[in-house]
Amino acid sequence: MNAKSTHIKIESPGVNVLVVKKTYDGWQYLILKRAEKESYGGFWGFMTGGKQGEETVAQVAVRELNEETQLTAKSLWATEHLIQFYEPEYDSIWILPLIIAVVEDDAKVVLSDENSEFRWLSVSKAKHRVSWKNLSTALDNISEELEIFPARNWVQIKA
């Protein structure tokens, strides 16, 4: 029997949103802990959301920001960064654009039941809290780019 070669499916079903705010101590990063009933329950990371219908990436980011945290972005930025990983539940590789959502420094987070905890953290503390190395690397890159806001390689997007 001759097995036919196939490929691992590659998908881009949604976005990763890194929420940031500028305080007197510098930039703070919102890190979320997934609720136990969700996929990756107990893991810490960025906000992730799936695209619905004909939504644009910006519309997905705005909707997910509101649904998961009840936050509203002052501005949204497309970065050149992609979060990619193998998703065993779907046996595919997922590639998600990383969107930056800037919120007011006094923004109040109200979590949905998708997440059980949140922290506003400095980049160094956020890097130690996130569960995946690719998110830690993204935090390094975004932190460096935030030294001059907006970063010259970011593109502002509107929902």
C-alpha cells in the first residue's frame, strides 16, 4: 500500500491582541489567564479571538477587547509580528497577526468567563508570566518598538 503524502494544515483563524497602557511607570501590558474550562485553561497569555463572518482584523480586535475585558482602545496598531503555534485540538498550525490595542491609563478591566485572572505588568514581569516563549519574544520586540510611540513599523488600523 502506497501512502499518499499530505501536509499539516496552516490556518489564520483570528488575532492575538496585546493590550497596553502608558502609566507614570512606563508601559504596562495586560496578561490574561485562561479559564480552566477554555482551551489552554490555566495558561497566561495575550487576548486571542476568532474571526466571524466578514469581519476585518480590526473589527475582531475591537469585538474581542470588548467581549473579554470591556475595554475600548484609544488606538489599534497592526505590527509585523505573527504569533504562530501548533494547535493540537485542530491538528493544524495557526498563524495569528499581533495587534496592539492602546487603552487609557485608568482603564478598568472587567473579565468575561473566558479568562479567570488578569495582570497589568511591566515587560520584564509579563515575560515571566506568559506561558509560551513566542509571547515572551513578542513582548521583547513590542517593548523595544514602544520606545518611540507609535513605532515606525506599525500601521494604525480602524474598525
